[in-house]
Amino acid sequence: MPESIKITENSSKLTKYSELIPQIKSLIENEKNLYANLANISAALKQVFNFWWVGFYLVDEQNNQELVLGPFQGPIACTRIKFGRGVCGTSWKEQKTILVSDVDKFPGHIACSSLSQSEIVVPMFGNNGLIGVLDVDSELLNNFDSIDQKYLEEICKLIKS
């Protein structure tokens, strides 16, 4: 198992993702524990991109109408999000990635932090359907694009429930 993530210094976003994906694969391929893998993925994304907040919300096994906070990196976060609410709940409901260039313009946005300005949420699927979402926030407007979408979706496909 790798002990650190190595990315070419001052490289482009595309290069960073291209170098990161195989390292994440190596990091999680022999670990069966979902929470351990989500924690390491959060840490790797935070380390490489210095996102404001990066983490996971998982469908609550006790109440399948809520997402519950999972492993993350960043300031404290909302603990529960209802189905269809906010960016995370909407991504869950629509079962698709949602890019938000300005969170203040997203209807029903849940402000866990007033410093968050843009967001991308990617659904994660297991053997029995959607298991949760990857949520990434930035303190910058318009910080996410199709490159982020492509590679974050690829990372989510690596996750096994």
C-alpha cells in the first residue's frame, strides 16, 4: 500500500487526475472496508487539489430517506441531508452528477459553510443501487468543470460497497 501520493509539481488539473487515479486504485484495491477507502480517497483529493471540503455522504441504513455524513476532509459539515434536498440530495434523487458554479444560485442549497462558493456532487453506486455521494466544495466560484466531473465519476466507480 502506498504511504503517500506523488503528483508532478505545478501540473495541470488533467495531469493531476491522470496521476492520481492509479494511485487511488493501488491505495484501495486490497482494502475491503468501505469507510477506510472513503477516508483515504477524501484525504488524497484534499491533498492533491486543496479543495475547501471533500467527503462522502452515505445513504443511512436506518433511514433510507437521508444521507448521513461519512469520511471527509475539511471543516465540520452537515450531518444529515434529506432525499432531494440541496445539491447532495438532488444528485441522489436524480442519480446524476451535479456541477454548481455558484451555490447561491442553486435552489434549496444547504449552506453547511458560508465560505463554500461552488460545488460538485457525484453519485456512487453499489451492487444494490445508489449508496451515497461524493461531495466536493470550493471557496472559489466556478471551480469545477467537465474535467472534474469525468475523473471524480471515475473515482466513484472504483468504490465497492
